[in-house]
Amino acid sequence: MSPLVKTWSREWTKKIDVNKKYEECVQTLNSLQSNEQILEKIQQARDKMHLYTLKVIHVSGTKGKGSTCAYCESILRHQGFKTGFYSSPHLVEVRERIRVNGQPLSRDKFVFYFWDVFNKLEATKEQNNGSMPAYFAFLTLMAYYTFLHEETDVAIIEVGIGGQYDYTNMVRTPVVCGVTSLGIDHVSNLGNTIEKIAWHKAGIFKYGVPAYTSPQCPEALKVLYERAKEKECHLQVVPDFNSYHRPGEKFKLGIAGKMQKVNASLALQLTRTWMETQGAIKEETLNGANAEAVKGHVNIEAAKSFPLMQSMIDGLVQCKWLCRNQTIKKNKLTYYLDGAHTLESIQTTHDTTNMNFSMETQLKKCQHIMETWKELSRSNRKNIEIEEVNTEVQNGMTKSGLTADCNLYNLSSGHCQSLDNVDQSKQNDYTASSSSSRGTDSTDDCTQKQLATDFDSFVVKFPCIYDALLWASPGRDQNLKDACNVPAQVHGADHVQILVTGGMHLVGGVLGIVSDDYK
């Protein structure tokens, strides 16, 4: 055997071994369930891990948490800091949740840190009622452990659900906290009013730690202020993005969408404060306008805008965050992916997507296909039903002179049979295949017929994501291996446009199938 063949063989064997170990980690992780002793174990682990040494930016909110954190990470990385970033849920692989310097943990590092943390907890399990942390709690511990051992300069932490009782809220002294735009979501956990939700989100505020919030409705802002006052926490509302002084020509944010300017402004305030506390910039360089009271609430200050450093601009421009107004173009086919999961988010999504639809339609004869997800309303069923979401997107398309030729409704996320009863509201966001089938609910037939009647389109039901994509893009996507008869609704189209929205689990499943990066 030649030296070249031997080298190739060793590398291939090593890769197979890493992948096998990684899959073992995922299987073990999926076995971790919730129990009543989690918070006590988290607190004990926190003290042993010396989490006070982490320089944390902690972000809660309903909409824009991930994007805001992504901007923070990119800005500080372009400033030269080593970054750690913990987010949820993942899109395709669980290791995406823990990032160092903007990149998901490699499979071999994930394996190393997973078993290191797991074995340490397992060894002390009998001292703690024989229990192990749940899925999300374990990953949170693992993320903090990873950032400590990787010696990151900053740890950017996105809250899972709520804030007050979220597992990420184990950090006692973050450097700065932020709250993104609030809305109605996860009502079974957080309550069904904006005031109750704001109370939970403000639970990340800590004594004496500065905090910033995106502009909120008066009811939410009042609760945030009261919670900040309890913690002697200086709360400020971020300014309009256009108020920042930007040298040179205007620039385009790295993440598409009209709400991204709000997220970017919050990220700028969070990172500026973080750098100031670390001595990376001097306070006198922040020569924005004097702070003034927020309109409608005299007790809350409006944060100052300031001149943007080039590193800040580079961080905003080069920031990437998948499945947020993401476009994937292929031959005779375009996917539009957005993980919007509340009615307000859907409204924002259709504005951006319809503009892209219209631009493409002017050039080509297009057929429009919309995918939504039955599971969208699981965590906030009392406030949003799938019919509302479909209505919102359809109305937006109509205003733009477009129609959805078909609506792929009632999609399963493709989770395997044993995970059907997983409670996502408790953060058990399991890793699973996007191509396994699952039975559909026949009780939704009347809903589908009503949708088809309300709009000049029809509704098709599929057991899993792969089957839906296979039907919608017959023969146009090389990543979809099986052949499929061309549906009449897309027959003769020069170009097919597919909008996917309704939640991160759905768009993540689609991304894992159609993106060349995940082949």
C-alpha cells in the first residue's frame, strides 16, 4: 500500500471515529429528561465552575434574541476579542448552539467537552438524588464550561424561554443585559399578557448591572422599569439606528429584514457598554447627544447614540445568522427561509419576502408555494392559530399582486416516533432526522378545505419535510434524490419560489436538506 493511500485511510478512519463518537453524544444527550432537582444541581455546578470569571452579555426577549446576540458576537470578534456564543434552538446539528469565534464547536471538541461534563455530573449523581440535568440545562452547563476552558474574552448568552426561571440565568454578575422586542409567546410558561411576559424577560436583570431594551409598548416598558428599579439596575431604551454617526457611505446590515435595525441598535449599546467596562474604549469617545427621558415614560432614559468605529460597522455588515430572512437560489428554484414564530414576526416576514417575490416575478414566470408548520401554535396556541399565520402571509402576497398557488400545510418536523410527546416549552429540543415520516391529524382536513376556499389555492398535506420539498420542487433540487411527478400547480413554471416559515425547527429541517453546506 502506497504512503498516500495509508494517509488517506488513517484520515478517513479518524473521521468515521469522530462522527461515531459525536452520534453517541447526541443519543446520550437526548436521554436527559427534566426533573425537580435541576435548579439545585445547576446552582451547585455554577459555584464549582467559577462562572463569575466569565464576562457575560445576557439577552432575553421574544423576537430578535438570536439576531441581536449574533450582532454582538460579530462586533466583538471584529474588535479582536475571542468570543463565546450560546444560542437555541439549533437548526441542523446540536453543536451549533455552542460557538467559539463565530464557529460551531467541531465534532471532536463537542465530544470532548460533552463527556467531560457528563462524566463529572454522573460521578456526583448519587449525592444529588440520583438525577442528571435535563437536555437544555445540560447544554447550558456545557456551554459555560466550554467558554471557561476555551478562555473566551466574552460569553454572549441567549435566553431559552422567559428569563427569570431560564437555565441560562445562573450567572450572578453579567457585564450587561439586554431585552429585545417583546410579544405574546410561550403563554403556558410565561402568561398570556404582555405584562406577565415582560416580568419574566426582566428576570435576567441583576443588581447594579446596566441594562438596555429595544423600544416596547407602554405596558411592557412599565414592567421592565419596575423590575429594573427593584434590582437598582440602570435601564435605558436604545435609540433609533439611524441616529448613530456612520463615517463614509451607508452600509447594509448582514441580516436582512426591517426589524434588524432595532436589533443592531441594541447590539451596539450592549457591546459598547461591555467594551467600556473592560477598558477597551474610553467613555469620552462616546460623544453622542445627552440622554433624555423616553417619550411616554419620564423615568426611563433614552440611551445615547455614538459614532461607530469601523470594527463595529464591519461586525454589523459581515454578521451572518441563518434562517432569518435567508434566500437560497438554485436553478429554476428559490427558497425563502425565515423562522418567524409569532404573528407579529410573520407580518414582518411577509414584508421582506414579498419584496423579493415581486423582484423575481418581474423577471420570470413564477409559481409561489408557501410552507407553514402545524406545530407553530404549540407553545402559544391560545394566541396564534395556523389559520391566522396563513391569512397574514396570503394577505401580504395579495397586496404585492401575488398569490400562493398552493399551501403545504400540516407539516411534521420529521422527529422520530419516540419523540412525538416532547414538550418543547421545557426546552427539550432534540436532535432528530428531518426525513422520517409521522402520521398526520385527520381533524385538520376541515381547516385545509377552509383555507383552500378562502384563497384561490389549495392545501396539500405531507407527513414530513422531505416529502413536502420533494413535491414542491420536482427535479429542480439535486439535494432531493428521489424522483417525483410534476404537480399541475408548478407545471410550466420557469421558476418556483418556496417560502418556509413558522418556527426554527421547520426551517432548520429544510435548511439541512436543501443547503449544500449540509450535504
